[in-house]
Amino acid sequence: MVPPSVLVVASGPGTGTVLATGVSAAATELRVTHALTVGSAMGVLGTGAFDCVLIGVDSPDAATVDVVHEVRAGAAGAAVVLVVADDAEVTIELEGLADLVLTTHQISGDWLRTLRSTIRHAQVRTALRTAENSLSRLSGIVESVTDAVFTTTVEGTITTWNAGAHQLYGFGAAEVIGADIALLHPAGSDEPRRIIAMVRDGGTVGGLETIRRNRDGRTARVWMSVTPLRGIDGAIAGTVVVARDASDRLELEAELVRQTMHDALTGLPNRAYLTYRLSQALAEAKRRDRPVAVLLLDLDQFKTVDDVHGHLAGDRVLIEIADRLRDSARPTDLVARLGGDEFVVVCPDTDVDAAGRMAERLIAALGAPIPMERGRIQIGTSIGIAVSAMASSDPEGLLKQADAAMHEAKARGRARSEIFDPLLARRADDRRRLAGELREALTHGRLDVYYQPVVDLSTDRVVALEALARWNHPERGAVPPGTFVPLAEEHGFIAEVDRWVLARACQETADGRSSGELPRDVRVAVNLSARSLDDPGLVPMVSEVLRESGLPATALVLEITETALLQNREVARASLVGLRSIGAGVALDDFGTGYSSLSFLRELPVTGVKIDRSFVRDAVERTEDLAITEAIVRLAHGLGLETIAEGVETVEQRDLLRRLGCGSAQGFWWSAAVPMATLALALPGGRAAARIAQTREAGPARFGESPRQLRPPQRRLPEPALIGPNRTACCLRGGIDAGQAWLVVATPARRNTFARALGSLHTTAVMRGQLLELDAYDTMRKMTGPDGGLDPDRFDRVVGPMLQRLGATSADVGVHVELGPVNQPLLSTQVSTDLRRRLQALSPISLEYGDHAGDCSAHGPVPVQRLAVDGSTAS
């Protein structure tokens, strides 16, 4: 069957777009010609005949009537279909001129069936007009169509009746020919008289949707048109009626409404219908002065269901959740699905207390296990509650506030509910504002990259650096990565952050390697987010960054977490294979904290694992963590993978990892994450070593501007071997022997050096309370306030009690403090200054400061190097 030919005249931008989309979707079922203007359409009509002319008009007016008149005159009997905007008003005159009037939302679904019927109707009308003098030919045409076609006299007597009419009304031709048209109308209807009167005056009735009576007495909705039937003399001799069942179109419209307002998977109302019903509920609540509660539910860890069990299982879970919500809701409540794994329950006449109880019921109902073909799935939900009486009174505002409360519930542990209060709104606004500022900082290059060394445990040589993003906000100061990284993930630009950090890290590492600031074989590790790992363009992007920076691919390691791998396992696998193919390494970060690590090691092309700091921290004292750490090291060795331990802070942790055979490690024991410029000064083996040697000065390193000098001990110390790197230990020994008490604040390495030099005297002094020791980094961290300076209260809690204890032991208290290696960049240098002043001002303890070994009588006035690198506050 040849598709009908259609001329599309798009005179309105809105309807024109809809028409173009509709006919494009039906390209195989229509032969379409487009005309951009009415003038061009008239020219096209002059070149050939069309079955239908589709005219798109946004807002019909008087000019539209002229356009339709003109098109109909030149259309040579083609069906004229007018398409208008949904809210447009169409006059009766215009409805009479057009064969069919459709709104834009009707140009979808099975609209072609309506269009074809209209074309057939127009063809019938044309055939009737051209064959009015040939009754037999007219009868054949009429009988061939499925629409009901019959004629009447001007008085309303039925004169012809086709098979389509028999099908529609149930009356046979013998039953109705000669009968009055009123037979087909409900009793008492005045419609026949009005239609006949209109036709007598030369008018037509088009697109009339009305009620007609069937043979069995039931009524049916029909769509019909009535046109004049003229005799040989041209006078109106009767009417031609074409009618068809309107139920198909009504069903189509109902289906369109259902699809537009309901979720296809669960059958629940969608956001559009939810907003409409919530508006009604709020209006009614305002009239009755009653509250409306909105409960917004987000399923906990639903993404894992999709990733582990597949999308079909995820769909089954969503359907089950929808059913449980329906069962738990009251008849007056509305349950809707916003999208994804978010649902909303609207509860009229519900105050805060009742909403809280409702939330508890929903959490219990949704938390019950869901049976599946292979076992059961248990999933929780977090619920945010907003009540109109205490929150917003418009639908969008109430949903927004419920969403803020839901996120607070997730932040506080999931599987719980939270009620909205204004503080949550301020937090949400603050997060949105901070996200915008973060994006702006990224755009203008105002982020930074710090590097933490990774040390080979067998050689103590730096073999790699981990690149970490840092953000110093102009007003808020240092914003922790734990704050801004989730913001970038939440707002969808974490992949941009990843690329920026990757480019910066590769460039700085390549520059450091070529200039000698860094070891020639040092590698750099960069973290990748789940969003970056899911990007099919990841491998080309990494290749481009490496090419632009000049860094060899073998010097780059991409670190990924198990959580990122779970997002989209197949895409992640493809990305990892691609990264390995260009020579980059892949390390599995936070290893041991997930539930599928072993399968990842077997299935994915990783080159190393990073032992999570949670195991390293307690491995020295907890046998469970020791066993896990040892098992990870052995497993990695068996698979030929590198092992990197995170979070090493003490010498005991370092030595334990060495004994276990761990390859390398990183942590504050060696260095915090620092800028590249600071890092280069601390790394051995490059130009940095020479520069450090140049900056060291002979002579005293004073603690404070006007320190009181420690009285040197009156006896000569018997250990000349201590002269050199242990001269401060010599002062400690002399002071302790003379009855002084000492507070030492230094790094673990320095404290160990002192302990070895003092030997048994160290243990004796500690037992007597003459010697107390603090970790330099830990002390700085504990005493730093929000403004970056010393917090007096924290000082009193950390240092104060120790000085009090020392003062009770001896009248003379010496203090040795090394802060230079740890006060940059994570902690403010202001803390060092404040700490010195605080110690000097402390009373009644008399503080005496030993500057260095050159003041000891055992050494004499010998110039010596200071104990720490330039910038230290060693005393």
C-alpha cells in the first residue's frame, strides 16, 4: 500500500517543531513534503496533488481562517488538518473549515490512525462531490470505506446507509432508510434540528464529537462531520454524514495522559503529576488550616544492587518498593516516584509527629528482605520530612526542603528519617554556593596539588609521590578534600578535577625529574573517581596528558577504589585494560575495606594494592589487624603485585611493615603532603641536598627572641662520643644528671635518636618524671585552632599539664622543641610563634632554654649546625 502524500506547512515555530518531529518519526508511513511558508505551499500544491495538508499554527486568529480557505481552495480535495498549540482556542468557523484539528500533544502515539481516517474521509467527500450524478459509483465508494457514511433529506429523513454505518450503529439499511435522523440521537436531543438548520443555510459541521444511540439502546461517543448534499441544480437537497467511533481516539488520549503523568516502570504518578496533586493538597490544606507532610525517600546503596545483581534485579526491587509504599500508605495519601531510586509520599492532614511515625513504618516496611531468584536482597531507605505548617507552602519548595532533610538523614547514618529545619536549608545553600566557588576555582586554576612521598621500606629511598588536590579558599581558608571532593562528585564535575590534577601532577613530576629536583625514576600516583573511570574517553585523555607533559607512561600510577569499580564494572574493566596497554600502572586504593577485593585482584589488570590506613594504624597492637595486613602482603606477593601501606606514623609501624615484607609505604612518619617546591627540598639525591647544605648555618638556633639561658651542668659529661649529631642529647644528659626536668617536642625519628644516645638514663628519667616527650606533628595538630593559630584552651589541655608535672619534679625546666619539619604547609607557622610566646609567658614555672650543644661545658664554644633544616624552631 502506497503511503499517503502529506504537505507540511509550518507557519508556527512551536507547532512546526512538533510537526517536524512527528512526521520524522513516521517517515516510513508517510510521503512528506515541507513548505516553510503559505506562499511556498501554494506553489507546491500547483505542481501536483496531495492526500493531506498539515498546517501548524501556534495561535489561530482571523488570518488563519484566510490561510485555511486559501489552502483548501488549492488543495484539490486533499484533507486539511490544522495542528494548534495545546492551549489554543479554535473557533467554530475554523473547525468547520478544517477536516481535523489536533493539538500538539496529540502528535504522538497512534496519531497516524486518526490522520489516515481523516484522509479517507476527505477522499470520500471528494468522491461524493465528483460522483454526485453517478449514484452507483457513489455507492461503491461509500461502501468501500470503514467509516459510517449516510445521507438525509433536508427534513432529516435517512436516504442511504452504508456498511460502515451498519457497523457503527447496529442498524441495517432496511431498518433506517426512510426513518428520521432522530432515531440515532438520545431521546429529547435538539441536535438534529440545529444541524439540519445549519446545513440548510449552506454551513457544514466538522469535527463534532457527540453522543449517538445504538440499536441496542446504548449510547456511544462518535466523531462526525455533516456537509450539504446538492442536487443537479446546485440547490441543497440534503446532508452527507460521515461518522466514526471516537473510542480509539479517546483511548489514545487517555494513554497519552497516563504516559505523561505516570512512571512507566512502577505505574506510580511521576514528578509532573506529583506537583499537580501536591498543589491541590496544599490549596485544600490552606483552606482548612491543616498541615500537609511530604516524605521524600531515597533507597540506601541501591546502586550496588544494579552493579552486583544487574539492572533487571534493580527494576524488580523498585517495583517491590513501589508496592510496599502503596500498601503502607493511607487511602488519602499519594505515592509517587521522582525518578531513579527516589520516591515521595504526600500525606494530607499530617503534622510533624504523625509524619515521623509514618516514616518509621515506611523504614520498617522497606527494610524487610526482598526475595529474589537467587537469595534475598535487603535494602534500607533514608527519609526527609517537610511539613507545610513549618516549612514552605509551595510544591517545589516543600520538595526541596524534604530533599535537604533526606540528605541530612543519609549523612547521619542512613536508614533513618530527619525533619527539615531552616538550618538544613542554610547548609544546603552553603554547599551549593561552595560547589559554585569550587567550580570557579577549578576554572581559574586556583586549586593546588600537594605530594606525599612513597618510600621503599628496604632502602628508605623515595620511589613515588601521591598527588593530592588541595583548595585554599580565599575566605574559608583550607577546605579539606573530604569536603570539596564529594561536592565535585555531587555536582558532576569531579572528572574535570581529576583531569586538572592529573595534568598538573604529570607536568610537575616530569619537570622535577628532568631538573634533578626529584629522583630520575620517581613515579607519581593520581586518584581517579568513579565518574572518570566510567568515561570512555579516559584512556585517550591520559595519553594526551602524558604526551603534553613529557612524562613516561611507566612513571604514572592511577589509583582507584573498589567503590569506583562497582559503579560500572564492564566500563571500568575496559578503562583499566586501556590504561595498562599504554604502560600506566593501576593501584587498588583502600584495599581490604571492600567486600569484593579478591575478585577484583583476579579479574582486573591492577599492578599494586594500597593497604588501608585503618589496618596499618592498629597492626602493632591488634592481632586482628596484624593478621589482615600480613595476609594482604602475602596475597599481593603471590599475585606479583606491589604493596604500598598508607598512614604510617610511628617507627613501630614502619618496622612491622618491613618485617612483613611490605614493599613501600607513606605517611606522616616521613612527610605530610606538601607542595612540590617544599617536597623537593626534603628529598635526597638531587639538587635539593646541596641547597639544604648551603642553607644550614653554624651557631645557635634561638627559641624565642630573648630566651633565658639554661645553666650548664657543673660536671663534664663523660661521653665525648656524643659530640656531633647527638649534642642536644648531651645537653639532655647533663641537665637530667643535674636534676633538671625536660620537655621534648620532636619528630619520632629525633626522639628515637635522643633515646638511643641517652641509653638507660632515658628510661630512668621517664620513670622519674624528669623527661616527657610529645610528637611534634601531633602536638601542632592538637593545638591549632580554626584560625590557624594556637588555641589557648588546647594548649592548656595538651602542653600545660605536662609542664605542670615537670615543674613539680624540678625547679628548672628545659624545653626542646622542633617544629620546622612539620609546620608547613598543613599547619600555620603562626602556631610556632604563638607556642613560643605561650611557653615563655607561662608562670610560675621557670623555663630555661638550652639552645644547642655549643653551650655545654663538655663541648666548649664550638660552632655546630642547627638540629633541623632551615625553618626549624629547635631550641
